[in-house]
Amino acid sequence: MRLIRSGDASNREKVFKRLDLFFLSALRSRLRLLALAMLLLAGCQSIPPKEAGNFRKPDLVEITRLDPSIRLDIRYATTNNFLHRPVYRQARAFLQRPAAEALARVNASLKSKGYGLLVFDGYRPWSVTKIFWDMASEEERKIGFVANPQKGSRHNRACAVDLSLYDLRTGSEVAMPGGYDEFSERAFPKYAGGSEKARATRDLLREAMEAEGFTVYESEWWHFDYRNWREYPILNVPFEALPEQP
Ligand SMILES: [Zn+2]
């Protein structure tokens, strides 16, 4: 009898424990939902940081309108990016006019060497920088793989461009020591590994860009900033609001 009662008690305890777990997990999933809703709400209400100072007047130019032989592979308009989902509604690339004109000169200078520019990203609206930050891991934030939206990304000022080269003869993207947006030591412009040819091609891109006033980012061989990037304000205009230029 005692045994039965004790069995009853332990069964009841198990049931209560199961119920506790059930309510706990229900509470947890509700809290997760709430957190997500708050994040989305905050995202909708977020605005770029206010910056003091005299900035140049923005003059965004669509790169391929200036030079149609510059090719685009806008990864953030596809699932082929670190978030595995598109964050741009349109596959377009813009830069401030002086940067875009300098880029066209770089492209022209590479023609005799058998290469053309392949652009992955140019101007990035601030709201997309905010999405990158919200979706990034703690480590990606810490090492600066994503820009803090409170400071804005250099891409928000439309003088930064992510790019590689394509072979004019085959039309194919060239091999570089590491891939675009690759989260490894191969991303460094001074990475000494990989094939000699890939390193030479990476260095050729850098030399051609530097000759026109661009500077490579110290931890990404594909990222270049145009000389006056600090003089432009952070922008938050989506691509679809930018006119198709003639
Ligand atoms: Zn970049």
C-alpha cells in the first residue's frame, strides 16, 4: 500500500515536472516571439545616427550607367551572401559621382591587361547595415565583420565599393586568394597563402584602385574606400527610390 502510494506520489511528481517543463517552454517561446516582435518594431522605428558637420551634397550615380562594361554581381540581392537571404530588392550599384567616375577610370585602365571590374556592392542604405548588425553573431560584431549602425558603415556614405575582377576573354570571375565576404585569414589583402597567380591578380586590382584614389580596407581585399568618403553623410534611401538614369 505504501509502495503504491509512493508510486502514485512519484508519478504525480513526474506529471507535475512535465507540466512545469511544458509551461516553461511555452513561456520561453512566447518570450522569444515577443523579443522578435520588439526587434522588428525597433527596426521599423530606427533612424540613422545624427551627425554634426558640413557634409558634401550627395550625388548618387548608377555605376553601370556610367560604364556598362563594369559588371555586377550584387550578392545582397540574392541568397548568395552571409545571411542566405536577399536584403536588397533590386540588383543595382551606386556611388557618389567622383567615386563612380574614378571607378570607370580604373575599369578603363584594366582593359589592356585583359580584365574588367566586377562589383559586389556599392552604396548600402543604412537600414541594411542595421539588419546586418541585428542578425550578426557576437563574434562577427566584435571583430568588425558588420558595422555598428550607431556609427554607420562606410558603404552608407556611398564612397565604398566591394569588387573583384572578371576576365574579358571568358567573362568569368577571376580566382582570388579568398572569396568575397569570406570570414577567414584569406580575406586579408596581405594574406601570403593561395596561388601566386591569385595573389598577383589581387595585387593588380589593388594597384589599379590605388592609382585612382581608392584605399583597400585592411582586413578585406575586396573593399575599397574613395578618398573623400568621410565628407559624405550617412544615407538611408532604398535603391527602388533612386531613379533609373538615362
Ligand atoms: Zn565593403
